[in-house]
Amino acid sequence: MRSNFLKGVLTGLVLSTALSGAAMAEEVFLMDGVTPSTTDTTVVPAGAFAKEGPWVIGMSHFGVNANTWTVQVAHETEAAAAKDSRIEKLIILDAAFDQEKQVADIEDLIAQGVDAIIVQPVTSTSANASIEKAVAAGIPVILHTGRIESDAFTTEIQGGAEHFGKVMGDWLVEQVGNDGKIWVLRGLAGHPEDTNRYNGLMQSLEGTNIQIVAEQNGDWQYDTGKKVCETLYLADPNVDGIWSSGADMTRACVDVFKAFGAPIPPISGEGNNGFFGQWTTEGYESISAEYSPSQGAAGVRAAVALLEGKELFKHYDYNPAGWDRDRAAAAYRADLSANVWWPSELPEEKLIELYGN
């Protein structure tokens, strides 16, 4: 009886400690809408990567100039780092969507002795070995904007993905009905975010008779998306709805239908200022899935928390609901260019400096 009693006390202490740790981890603010994963509650112990400042933080960006969103991620990262005087230097290396370059970039950051590394993976496997080397060297690795096939990273903030694709997919199913015909405009071929968003659409289409009559990659870019939509329209303009994986492609496709004087079918969008302006002006049916470039700032905050010795969860989710036209209209800024993405954490002076008309 005494043995069982002691076991019960010890078990209670262990559970109490675990719950206390979880509560501590939850107190670390990373970004609005980011919450600890409910399916994997693994914790990075307090003090595991504690280090006195000043700090040098490195970032392996999968492709800074891929599109306007990726550019803003870099801006949001820089702005967040600039707010913390303990961050002596931020080094952003651009992999330019080259797997070998990303491997070399991460190993370069390790060689420079940075205190933490933020990684946006080019593919689901491109950074795995280098991440393992970094963590083995005592450098925490924060992952966001794409999952990898390894759990060697220290902590990850994962948004978009299947949730993003399903938010748009569920809405489109309601718009076109059980037997509709749709076009699918995908992002950059081979990128994990493109694959995962598409998988979310597939979840939405399960159990329906909806036909994908055309599927093309628009690379999340306006110019490429416009060429794709022009080709599809000329081949067969009869489509009930369009699932677009990114707002720049959405704007481009809408412009194609307008150029041909055709009604704009229901088409999904994303939190881009140019899209918001077009959507509220033209009044077509759409939804905006949320994927904030402020994930760059969240990565910096996660790095700082680890270096401060705080406890974090290994997995964080970012799964916000879609925006309707009223919310998009409230966020739209006519004084800023089409290239701003919402929601943003950039201070007003930076928004004007970088994106003012």
C-alpha cells in the first residue's frame, strides 16, 4: 500500500511538473493565431539553448525574390530583429529555390558560429542533414513556411499547408455545388507548401463529383498566373470556379476574365493588398485564406525565447479562419502598393517606406 501511495505521489508530481511546463511554454507569444499543437505536445526544455547576448541569428530563406510575399517575409524578419537590442546581427541567406544552395547556406551559418538558425525549407528534404548538423553543434533551429521529413529541428511554426488549401476548397465546394467543374492554379512545383495546400483541396473534394478540368502551376506569381489563365480560357472558358493557391495568381486570372469581357467565376484568394482592392471593387465571389508574412517575425521571437532559456513547444500551429469581403475591405490600404500582404507587423513608417504609392 505504501509503495502504491508513493507511486501515486510521484506520478502526480510528474504530471504537475509537465502541466506546469506546458503552461510556461504557452505564455511565449510568437504571433497572433499561433498556438501549441494539440496533436504533439513535445516540449523543448527550459534552458536547453540558453545563451547570454548579444546574439547573431541566421536565416536560410528558401527564395527571397520568388514573389512579393517572400520579399515581405524578409522585411518582417528584419523588423522584428531590429526591435531587440540583444540581436547584434541578422544574417539572411537566399537559397533561391536551390536545394544545394540551401545546404551550403546552413553549413555556412554553422561555420560562422551563429547562435540560432531560422529555416524556410526549399523542399521537404533539402535542409534535413544540415539542420541535424546545426542542432548537434548546439545551435537551435526554428522551422517555418514548410515541413520537412525529419524532426531534428528544435521548434516549428506551421501554417498554411492542408488547412490553407482546405479553407479555400471548402468554400469553393459550396460555391460550385457537387457537380461543378473547376480550374486549379498551383504554386511552385515541388515546394512543400504547394504540395500541402493541394492536399488540403483534395480533402475538400472528397465525396463530391467536382471535376478538376485543368490544373497548372502559376508559381505564385502574377505574370506566370496570367499566362496560365489566358491559355486555359482560350482552351475552354466554361468553368464553374477556380481554386487559386495564391493571391497574385488570383488577381491575374480575374484580369484575364475582365479582358475577355466575361463574368468572373468564384475564385479563391489570399491576404494581399492588391487582391483586397480588386475584390472589394469588382465584387466577385471569393474568400481570403490567411498566411501572414509575419511568420518571419515569429521565427525571430522563437529564436530569442530559446536563447533566453525559455521553454517552448516543439510544434506550433497557425490555422486561422478565412477572411470575407468585409474584413478584406477593412484591411485594404489604397495608399499602399499591391505588394503588401496582410496581416503584417511592420510599423507604419516601414509600410510607407517600403510600400507607399
